[in-house]
Amino acid sequence: MNFDLAWFQSRYDKEGPGGTGSDYINCPLNKEEYDAFIAAVLAGDKTDFKEWETNTPYFEGCLPIEVMASRGVETLRFGPMKPVGLDDPRTGRWPYAVVQLRQDNKLGTLYNIVGFQTKLKYAEQVRIFRMIPGLENAEFARLGGLHRNTFLNSPRVLDSQLRLKADPRLRFAGQVTGVEGYVESTAIGLLAGRFLAAESLGSRLSRRRSRPHSVRC
């Protein structure tokens, strides 16, 4: 990392759980550097989908950077490369665009580039990502790629206790039910376990209803 250009800071100096307010490495780009980076991403050689997955839609909340770039040159600058809340210590101002890196191991020897899902081929990733100021001499321990997730149409095929309507012996839990995120997937797993435990004990899970607060005007 070239810390003559990059610096540690969380957006708006916000402290996350266990954080310090300086939990990301920020690599700033000016307009010329950003435009050159976008052009390289769009022109870069990309892997092809297999025939059986060509019609699989992208998840809009986790798009590859080249797909976002193809929707407009400014798209990434208002997405994972947005510079808001980050003060370049060389200027005291927000940069034109920024690439953030987040610590990936306890020792602080590995960092991942935030929001940079991509279908760029490996050699292209190394070449293009070294265009990012601060990463000119970076060593890449692991390069990016896409994975395909499969979800159930849960409202149609599962009942209110996560059982398969066509075969209630089967319950589903986790991401396959259609949730997105670690916490949400874990929560659905806990719910499935509680539903099964209640059924085995011959009891029903009670629903707690909250009462609205009264306000005197």
C-alpha cells in the first residue's frame, strides 16, 4: 500500500462495532484517474457465463463493477466508489471518487476491496486494479469472481412455519429461503429450529403483540 496517497478513515469517522473510526483504507481518484479506470473496466476482458446460467439475472444489490459502469460513467461514483464523508488528508476535501479497503484478517495483513464484485479475468483484475492510486504495487492474495445463488419462491412454496407445502416433513432455513445477509440467514435458521422444537413438543409459539403508546396532546 502506498500511504503517501492512501489513508485510514471510516466514512464520517463513524465507529462501527469494535471499530475506531479509522477502519478502512481509502484510495482517492481525481476525475482523470476515475475516467481512465472506468474506461479500463468497460474494455477489460471478462469471463463468459456457462450456457446453463446465461439467463440468470443479477442481484441488484450486489452487481459486478463492470455492470454498474455500463449503466453510466457516474454510477460507480455514486455507488461503491462514492467519496462522501472521507477527507483526503492532502487536501482536507472529499476526493472525486474513492476505493475503500476493509481489513480481512485479524493480523491486518489482508484487505478486501469493498463492493468490487467482478467478472474481469484475473490478469485484467491485477492490471486494472493497480491503476487505483495507492495500489500501484499491491500484491493480490485472492482475486474476485461471481457466484450463483439459488432461492426458493418461499411465499408460494413454504407455509408460515417454513415447511414445504407439498411435503410438510421438510423445512427450509437460511439464505435459500430468500433472505440476504448473514444475520438474516442465521435468524431464519433459528426460527426454523424453534418451529420444529415447538411441533415436537406439541406446543405453539406464541405471538407477542405490542400496544401503541398513548400521547396526550
